[in-house]
Amino acid sequence: MAAASGKRLGKVLMQAGVATQEQIDEALADADSPSLAAALVAKGVATDSQIAQAVAEQMGLPFVDLAMYEIDPNAATMLASDLAKRYNVLPIAIQDGRLVVAMSDPANIFAIDDLRIVTGYEIRPVVSAEIDLIHAIERFGAMQENVDEMVGDLADAVTVRGGVDEEEEATDSAPVARLMNGIITEAIRQGAGDIYIEPQEHDVRIRYRIDGVCSEVVRSPKKVHRQLISRLKISAGLDIAERRVPQDGRFGVVLDGHAVDFRVAILPTVQGEMSVIRLLRRDSIMMSLKDLGFLEQPLSRLLEALSKPYGSILVTGPTGSGKSTTLYAAINETNDPTTNLITVEDPVEYRLEGLSQVQVNERAGLTFAAALRSILRQDPDTVMIGEIRDKETATIAIEAALTGHLVLSTLHTNDAPSAITRLTEMGIEPFLSASAINCVLAQRLARRLCPECKESYTPTQDALDRIGFPYEEGNLPKLYRARGCKKCNNLGYKGRMGIHEVLTMSEELERIAVNHGSSDELMRQAVSEGMETLRDDGFAKVGLGYTSLEEIMRVVV
């Protein structure tokens, strides 16, 4: 260990009363420990956090718990990994034109001077625990090293050959392949649902969407962008020479024993081609309805509708609200060897055993409507339609539901009653849709609170009254909120669950629909018949400690 920095830290810890002179001398003599802090922790004298807080207090600097702090990737990747490891420092933010740098030894003026020269920023040091710094440096350094290595190899190729052949550069042995593999592997392990590769004016931004929220992972130089997209196109079976029109494809990998499919969408923008890669985990689609976060009342309503041999069940909500997952879970409830189950989808996201799946191909003339006409001649018991997009598809779906088939499909509406008026707007006579529909399920996805770090609190009466949260007068409920820890990447949330609203068609609702009643009238009647709204379901899950008020306000209210 560095003797000067060790003695300097030892003096600070003695002044703070964290360790005695004897303990410090013994730790300094430990040749097996890389630093005084590590030796003191190993001997049980103090924790990393206690040492860092003592240093911060003695030097009058802020203490930052990196396990709780959201590090700015733009700042973190500003410093080369080898320099960050040498000084055990990490830039974590840019504030007021200064670079905020987490350090375990902020008294190291040589490190601060070097950082000022290398980054061009004035340095504002803060103190963090040594072990947290090491983990953070490794996390941000790994991907940046891949980027740097790739850029260096590409630059060498340009120098030697006078140019880079994209198809050759996108082979498995090329650095671009290692970078892409690193991006994909890390996305799978972090539980991301989407990967965004977005060209900017001067660089390329790579982001993950985890539990519905985007976060930036790394930025790479603009010169790697074309090779990265070409590599992705080859993996997805797309045309690498075509850059003027959108393209869609897919590929699959197996990581840690789990099969993952990737759906790739490439879109030309003014800065170059951007790509969104959706991760589809095959094991996640085998969930049952009970795994999706249903409470007892909406689940019983949905299961009752599924038990009928005919009629239509519609799942509504915005893009990315889990409609397809719910449909597949419903199929798992009805799929058995005694039934003929056929789906028509665009695209077929998950390929399942025991049912026939049809992929829409509009260029070839295989539209939803054309596929449905043929499917009904195959004598199906249950038909799943990926989405009702137009009048023709809606008409065939409603007629199928009225003639002895169970039809499952999706619509884009904000709530359950709006599905009925939406079909009317498409040109379906309301007396037909009202007769065909068994139930409508509206849903959203909300993040679950991390069970390891969620903290309880008692909200104020004013706060509850302002948002309409139900409670007994004089008895304020105990709720939970996000805090953040290492197990949830400091987000406070881990995983997602559905927020549901199930409208079951009744005679009175049919009458309102036939009389061209508005969605508001349908909503009032459905609530009077016992339907729990999205808001009600969300508040119930807040009360049970599954999620936070802030999350429900974000996705529902």
C-alpha cells in the first residue's frame, strides 16, 4: 500500500476516533491488504462506510453513498479506466461547470491535479467508501474499455487498409462484435426490456429500458456507429447496404441457460440509423395470470370470461403496457390438447408449443383480416388476434365471437369502457360489439418496490386528500416508498406488475352501448356494478406495500 496516503488516512481516522494508533500501525504493516482502509475493514476495526464518513467529516467534505447515488454515465466515462483505478476515483456528476469526483482519499492533491488536467474541469471532491468506488469503477470501466478497444482497432484498420469493410468488420472476431455482445449480455443480466442505440451529433448514446424507465449506459464515439448497426443487421438477417428505409428483424441467444429472443427495429434519422432492440425472454411468457399481479376481484372476473366457450375478451392499454404478456397468460389458461387454438400476430413475439401461430405479412397480402378469414375455416375453438387495427379485422373478430369462438385480442384505449366506443368509431355497430364482448381488461405496468430496501412512512392527510387516496378518518395508513440499494441498482424498484381494470358486460351496459352512450356513461355504470378502476387497483396495491404512491401517480393517475 502507498505509505504516504496510508499515514495520512491513519491520522484522520485517529482524530475521528475510528481507530487507535496501535490498530493503524498494525494495519499499515499488513502487506496483504492493498490499502489501510481495506486492512482495517478486514480486521473488523471499522466498516468502509464508517471510514469514508469519518474522512468526510474531518475534511469538511460531503459523503456520497454510491450504493444510493445515481451516477451520471457522461461523467463516469470521462476518465480512463486505468487512471480511475490508479487513484481509486470516479467522476459521478457535472454540477455548475465543475466535475464532482468521488474519492476514498480526497487529500491526494496529486490525483486532483491530474484529474483537472485530464478532464479540463475544476474538481469538486466528495468522499465515498473504497469498496463502493472499486465496484463502480469496474462497472463503468468494463463497457468503456470495449468501446475504446473497438475504436482503436477500427482506427488501425482505417490506417492500414485505407477504409473499413462493414461486413468484414461485423464478423464475430471483430471488436464491434465484442462490443455488441457486451451491450446485449449486460442488458440481459440487468433485466432490461429494450436497448436503444441512438446516434447523436457527436457520439452514440446507448440506453437500457429497465422496468419501463430509460437509463443511459454509455456513450461511444460516432465513428463506431455504422459498424455497430451493420453488426446488428447481420445478426437480425437484414440488408446492411440499405440505410434509407426502416427495417425489422429478429435473432436469439442463450445466456446463463435462459433463451432470449431479440426483436430489432431500425429507423433512419437525420443523425444516422437508430435501433431499438426489444428483449423477449421465453421463460417469462410461461407465466400464469396469477403471476401478473392480479388482485382477487379482477382475476375472478377475467377467469369467468375465459371459462365461456364463445365471446370476445379485449385487453387494452398503451404500447408497452404488457398486453401481449397478458394474452399469452390467458392462452396458457385455455391451451390444452382438447382445443384447437390459433393466433395471428404481427410480429409473433414468442413461439409456443401446442398452438398454431400465424405471422402477418402485409407485403404478401397476409393481413390480419385475410389471416382471420382463413383461420375460421380451420375450425378453431380459440382465436388470438394480436391487435384489432381496422374495421375489417374488427368485423371478422366480432362475427367470430358471435358464432361460437372465443376471441382474444388487444386495442389501444386508455380504459376499459373506451374499448366499446372505440369499436363503434371503427364502424362496428354497437349492438354487435355489445353482444360479442364478454369482458374488457385495461391495464398498465407499475414497478414493484424492492423488497430489500423499501421503507415505511405515514403520509400526511393533506397529501392523501389531494390525490383521493382512500383511508379511515383519523387512521392514516402506513405506506411504503422507494429508497434504493445495491440489489435494485439504487432505483428502489425491482420488477413490475400489472394494474388492472376489468369490465364485465352486463344487460345495462349493453343497453347504454346500443344507445350510443359515451365512455363516461359506461364507466359510471360499470363502477356502480362493482368494477374497480385502474386507480382503485393501483391504490389497493400501494396499501398492500407492493408499490409506491409516486409510481401509481406516474402510470395511472
